[in-house]
Amino acid sequence: TFPPRVFSGVQPTGNLHLGNYLGAIQKFVALQHQHECLYCVVDLHAITVAQDPNELTRTIREVAAAFIAAGVDPKKNIIFNQSQVSAHAELAWILGCTARIGWLNRMTQFKEKAGKDRENASVGLYTYPVLMAADILAYRATHVPVGEDQKQHLELARDIAQKFNNDFSASISAKGYGDAFFPQPEPLIQGAAARVMSLRDGSKKMSKSDPSDQSRINLTDDADAIASKVRKAKTDPEPLPSESAGLEGRPEAANLVGIYAALAGTEQDAVLKQFGGGQFSAFKNALVDVAVAKLGPIGAEMKRLVSDPASIDAILKDGAERAHAIAAPNIAAVKDIVGF
Ligand code: ADP
Ligand code: NA
């Protein structure tokens, strides 16, 4: 009963990397042909940890540039930044009164990001998943393309939507909003690269927030940097297997094969059929070629776009107006349902 609508966000925090591209941004491009899509630079999420203001301004533009450079059409889709649409913060408060403390206590990302000094983490870092639920539900979005690390947050968003619908079911129907006001947003977590691992250590995900990890492939890396990082990627001494089953217990090999498949737009099995039995060095050369072919033009276009900040700001402003036009009536309805 809810019209299909796609929402997803990327934080403007440091370098965008291959994981962000394969887990999220590449999927944004594919979805724009079938659905109405909102792609958000989630700057309110970014400040859950300290940010330098000038750097934040720059990275907001850089993330918007990455969406566009990767192929997201800003006319067909809504590209905007979160802080420019008040619905996000407003709905987050209301949904924060729906979500339970016990639910948030189970969130593994908070535990990882807060580390040992949990008492000193910001309240925003703790309630981050509530804001994420508000991001999605402000637009009554039905589909959310994300990497696997966001699975638990998506489940929480579904729980919050359901509890709001239940808590206010009488008011929702009495005021003519049907049986349920919020949809149950579905995560779109698919493909060989839903979780890209670090090239240094196959047990950790590739992440913006690990400054010590020099192996991360950034979207703005040039061909030489990409080649050197791929060639240095950790592997094991065995040749590549010829079937997927042979990747079990070999996280580094599985990661590189997954990355190749996602970049080349093919399946893991097809990659193994081609490279199985061979040495990593030959496979790595082929991986460098597909990575440079795919990422090179995106990085170059990002650099071109950020050199004209006024144009990006105009796109973000237009996007914010269009996003607001969708969210504002939903917020008005939520207030009506709650009794404000
Ligand atoms: P990061 O986790 O790098 O700080 P974000 O939290 O802004 O980045 O995530 C932006 C999108 O990129 C999310 O959909 C997230 O699931 C996805 N993503 C982040 N890291 C990876 C990864 N290593 N593999 C696949 N997807 C990822
Ligand atoms: Na993340």
C-alpha cells in the first residue's frame, strides 16, 4: 500500500572508499531507473563524533560529488544534506520516544564506535540509530540500499515503525491515515561486496574511520595508488580455487574475489572459473585493471565537481527543497497522530 521509495545516506566523514562505493553508491545508481530515490549526505550523523567545521563543509560537498560522479542523476533523484531538512531532527525526537533503551543497548555499532570509554561517548552517537530511522520514515521510504554493517540499524527502524503504528493505531485510523502510518522499510543488502573487508586484515571491514589503515582504496585515489594497494593486499599462499566453496576459511581471497565480481558486474563463480588455479599475482593485475577502469573516471569527476562548490551547493539546495516537500506533510500527519 506504500508507493516504492528509496532512501539512503552516506556520512560526510573523511575519505569515501571502495566499500562505500560497492556497498551503497553503486546500488544508488542502479535503483534510480526504477524508483523515486532520495540520497542524503547525513551530516547530522557525522557530528556524533567531533568534526572540524571547515573540513565538514568540504566533505559534505565531496559526498554529493561522489553520488553524481558515480552516475546518480541529480534531476531524476533528490540529492541533499540532512541538516537542511528539519524533518529529520524533528521526527528523531518523536521516534526517540517510541524506541526503547533496551533496543539501543543492543546496537553493536555503538559499542564499536564508543569503545571502552562509553561514558564519554556523545548522546548523539547512542541515539544515532533513532535518527537513521527518522531519515527513512520521514519520507515513508520502502527500500534502503546499504552495506551489511547497517543491517541491525535497519531492523531497529522496522521495529520503531511497527511500534509507532501499534502505539497510535487508534489515532491513525480515527484520523483517516489507514491501518499503518509508516511502512516497514526493507534493507537492500546484496551482492558479493555488501561487506568489503580491509585489504590489510580480512577480519575487519574497510572503513573511513580507521586512519591507521593505509590499505583503504579511496574513491579519489589515482591509478598508481590503486595498483599499489591492490598489489600489497594480504593474501594466503594457496592458488585461487575454481569454485566458491574453496573460498571458505580464506577471508582475504574471498574479499578480493568479491570486489572483482562487484566491480566487473559479474558473479563470484564466473570470476573463479576464469582465475581459479592461477596465482594471486595474475589475478591482482586483472583486479587493478577493473578497479582503475571503474574508479578512475569517478575520482576524476569528483575532483572536477568539487572545484565548483557553488554548483554543488545549488544541487543540494534544490534537493533539500524537494525533500522538504515530501517530508513536511508526513511530519504534519505524525504531529496530528500524536495529538500535537
Ligand atoms: P563508513 O562505515 O565507511 O564510515 P558510512 O557509515 O557513511 O561509512 O556508510 C555509508 C554506506 O556505505 C552505508 O550503506 C554502509 O553500509 C556502506 N559501507 C560502509 N563500509 C562498507 C564496507 N566496508 N563494505 C560495504 N559497504 C560499506
Ligand atoms: Na557505516
